[in-house]
Amino acid sequence: MALLSPAPITLFGATTPSGQALIELAGGRPLVVAGRHPPRPPAGESHPLPFLPCDLEDASGPHQAPTGWLVSFAPIWSFAPWLARCASHDPAGFAALQGVIACSSSSVITKRFAANGFDRDLVHRLQQAEEQLALTCSTQSRPLRILAPTLIYGQAGSLGDRNLSQLRQLLRRLPLLPLPGHGGLRQPIHCRQLAAVALHLTDSVTQEGFDPSQPVHLPIGGDDTLAYATMLRRLQNATEPGDAARRCRLLALPPRLFLTLAAPLLLLSPKTFEALLRMSANLSGFTPVHRILGGPPQAFPVLPLAP
Ligand SMILES: NC(=O)c1ccc[n+]([C@@H]2O[C@H](COP(=O)([O-])OP(=O)(O)OC[C@H]3O[C@@H](n4cnc5c(N)ncnc54)[C@H](OP(=O)(O)O)[C@@H]3O)[C@@H](O)[C@H]2O)c1
């Protein structure tokens, strides 16, 4: 099966860490950035990338389908209806697309049985968007991969994650952090690894499309699966020697005691309470990134980290 020569990529979500990482990794590959705001030029370059102003929520657009690949790190519930409009407004242009890679979230799996309405609504929106994307692409026989990453962390260019970096800030502020035992398992993925997967997929398509043995929906995580407490300890160890985050003591409480102490949150914020409950759940078992990219597994944390 002959691989296709790399086509230009139109990138949504360029102002996310994963989008920034894709820009850094793309090398000389033609890239157009689409979105509401143009990203800063890549580090060391003074020229901005070609920019396509495009609000995915603008119900009147698009009038013309982009060419080449579409890669999206924007919210999938905005991207999926936009793509459906793209197929109906410009069917010939859409049929000429090389393929689509869209980022969803492993929350579609891990929050499926959530008790709070916010998370149930999130799962519903993710599921609906994934189904709409699949329908749009299968109707026009366009190759599609939906990436469903778990916890994305790390820094690319000037952009950093807002989850593990916030945990690191918490470690800097608190002398002691209570945990439910050692916590459940996590499989965090660095934004650069996620971007590399998207690029790898655009390079691995053939005339016949993607490898049919691979699923369209690809839940993906980092190479390391580790307990919540170990993840925090590794984050502490990855800070500079004098960093205040190193001084925070991780206190493994019996899980029932932890939840009893957290119980008042059930009245104040059921969503936050369920997030604490989820600390004991195993949110892992996703395809490790090295299995897609080849090469040796990379230990957590992959650098650079957000400050
Ligand atoms: N953060 C995580 O741990 C995590 C975990 C699993 C999956 N994900 C998925 O990974 C991707 C990146 O996540 P994130 O948290 O870094 O970013 P995010 O907040 O989900 O998405 C922000 C990006 O989407 C673009 N965007 C939003 N609305 C848009 C619109 N109407 N038109 C055009 N562009 C729009 C933004 O561009 P501008 O604002 O610059 O226009 C920005 O680049 C998302 O698909 C997310 O669902 C994230």
C-alpha cells in the first residue's frame, strides 16, 4: 500500500499546548492555523503562520472546505457540527479532503456513569459529537480518527496545561496534601506526545485510507501507568531543588476517612466531590503512546512541564 505524500494541514486549536506542540513538530510541512485568534509565531521564527479566521460556532460557515488534512484540538462539540456544515456547503471540497483527526476526550469513557449532571452532560455532548463526526466522514468516505486522550499535561511554546500545573501550584502552597490512600491509577499524556500521534496518523494514511485494523475511536494515554500519589511524587521530584512543591507532604489517609472529611462538599459542589471520589478510580488502560509512535516508552513526566 503506497503512502500518500504529506498534504497541508489545517489546524484548529492551535492556541492549546497540543496545537502549539504540533506546530513545533510539523517541521517544514505546510500548515494553516484556523481559529478565532492567530497563534504567536513558533519559537525562533519571526513570521506568523498562515491564518484562516474561523469561528466554529458561526452557524453560517464554512463556505469552502479547506484542503489537505483537518486536525482539531478544539472542543469536538464545536468542530463536529462545523464539519457537517462544511460537508453540506461544499461537498466537492469536502470529498477532496485527505482526512480528519479530531480530539475528543477519554471522559467519554471514564465519566460515563457519573452521578452529577455536569459530567453526564459532558459525556452526552462528547458522544453526540463523536457520532456526528463519524457519520459526516463515513457518508463522504473520508478517513477519520478520533483521539480520546486522558489527562493532557506539559508545556509547548508559551502554553502550558491547566491540570497538573495547578496540582503543582497546590503542592507549592500546602504543607500537607491528604490523599485517599495512594489513589487510583493515571496515565497522563504529554501534549507533545498527543501532537506527535496526530502527525503520525496524517503520515500513515494510504490510498485506501487508514489501517482498517485500527479503531476509528482511539483512547490514548502516556506510556507510564502510575498511582495518583506516585504521579504527585514524580511531579515534586521534577521541580528545581529548592522548589516549595518538594516540601509538601503527601498524606495517605484511609479512603473512607478521606471521603468522610470531603463529605460536606457533596452539598456545596457535587461535581467537586465526585472529582475527589474519582481520585481512587483507575483511569488507565488506554493505548500507550509508544505503541502508536514506535520507539521506547517514555517515563512520566515527559518534559517540559508547565511551571
Ligand atoms: N485538558 C485536558 O486534560 C484534556 C483531556 C482530554 C481531552 N482534551 C481535549 O484536548 C483538546 C485540547 O484541550 P484544551 O483543554 O487544551 O483546550 P480547550 O479549552 O478544549 O480548547 C481550546 C481551543 O479550542 C479553540 N476553540 C474553542 N472554541 C472555538 C471556536 N468557536 N472556533 C474556533 N476555535 C475554537 C480555541 O481557540 P481560540 O480560543 O484561540 O480561538 C483553543 O485553541 C480538546 O479537544 C479537549 O477536549 C483535553
